[in-house]
Amino acid sequence: MIVSGPSKLTFHSPELWVYLLGLSVLLYIALRRVMAQQTPLKDEVYMKNVAIEYVQSGVAWVRADGTVRSINQSLATTLSAAPRELVGREWYELFAQQDRERLKEAFSKMLLLGKATMDVHGRRMDGSYAGLELLMVAIHDHKMRFVGHHCLVVDRTREKVLEAQIAELTKSLDRQPSAAQ
């Protein structure tokens, strides 16, 4: 019980209860605003995780030191590996040795322009290669320092095999004597 003189609030005075009610409403409004601001952040993080993990193309996050920080299941499957087997490796190791110089040139271009694309051969764990379309996107922090890049990969192996079969069939048709002659 708060005991006070005639000008002070007491535990039984209605002014104290009105004051406490007003304070609680103010705190409730502030809490609702904070929670409303947090919900979009949670949704955004969730959507980014879903987008990165379940896109049809492969995605790898590469740190500024050149090591793979994360890789989604789609890219790992394309390279015949589990994601945990590829995390921590140098990102150049994901690609064929003969493409390394072109990768370095594309990386330099990405640093200057923010992104670079190229066709490259992905090196699978069994030693075979996958035909990939690679998009590299530079990532910078709020002070514009380079912190890494994303490798966005589309597996074009099946299309390249089909293109080779079409080219072979076209050549064989061109070699056959025509029936009209």
C-alpha cells in the first residue's frame, strides 16, 4: 500500500490506476510495433532460406577467402556429392581444371561489374563433368567491402547431350545421298 499526503498518489487513488492503465496501453502499443517489425524480418529470412534451398538451379555462397560457406542440395546433387562434403573447399574445386583460367577472368569481371556469367564444366565427385551455366554475383557489406559472392548454377548437361545428338544426326543426314538425285 502506498501511503502519502493529500497531493500524492495512493494505492487506492483512481489517478494511480489511470496512470498505470495508460502506461500499460503505451507499453502494449510499443510491443505490438516491435513485434510487427520483427515478423517481416523472420518471414524474409525464411523466404531466403526456402528460395536458396529449393530452387531448381544450384546455389553456393562463397566467402571472400574463396571457400564454400554453404551450398544447396540441388547443386550438390549436380556434382554427385552431399552439401557437407563441399562446404569448406575452395570454390574453384567445384569446376573442371581446364576452366580455371576462364573462371579467374570471370571472377575479376564480377568484382568490377558486380556479376559475371559463363558456361563452365562442373567437376563431379566421380570424375565426370556436368555442363553448367554459371552466374556469379558479388556481395558487399554495408561499408561496401567485398564479403563474398553467390554462384548461381543451372545444370545444362542434358541440353548439351541433346545438342550433340542433334548435331551428329544432322551430319549423318548430310552425308547420305539424297533420294531425289
